[in-house]
Amino acid sequence: MDIPETLTHLRKLPKSAAEETDPLIRARIVGEILAALAEVEDALKAVRQPAVAELREQGHTVRALAAELGLSPARVDQIAKGKRA
């Protein structure tokens, strides 16, 4: 599965989970999904931070990166420095 397909699948998870009729099972499913997403989020941040730091080392400005990434300049600076990646 490629990244766009995976993202499409992830976006469907809330609706799929909501379709479970047993509330206990639904709560467990959502809990498992949230735990997995937290793990994935941490792993993705570990990939993004060095990428942003590398771009800064290459001379890209915080403002230019902010515009490219859709983030504020302050957030780009935090990411580049490894603060709350």
C-alpha cells in the first residue's frame, strides 16, 4: 500500500470504528487505534526533525520552510532544534 492509499485508509478509521455496534468493542478498537497512532506519530517525528534540521543546514530559511511545510516559522524553528519535534 502506498502512502496516499494508507492516508485514505487512516481517514476512514473513525467511521469504521463508529460502525461497531457493541460499545465495549468500539471503545477497545478506538483505544487500540489511538495507541498505534501515538507510536506512528513518534516515529514520524523522528523522521521529520532531522529532515528539517538538514534543510536548515543547507541554508533554507525558517520562513521559506514554514511556507513550504504549512507551519509557522516558530514551529519550524522548534522542529529543527528538536524541541517538541
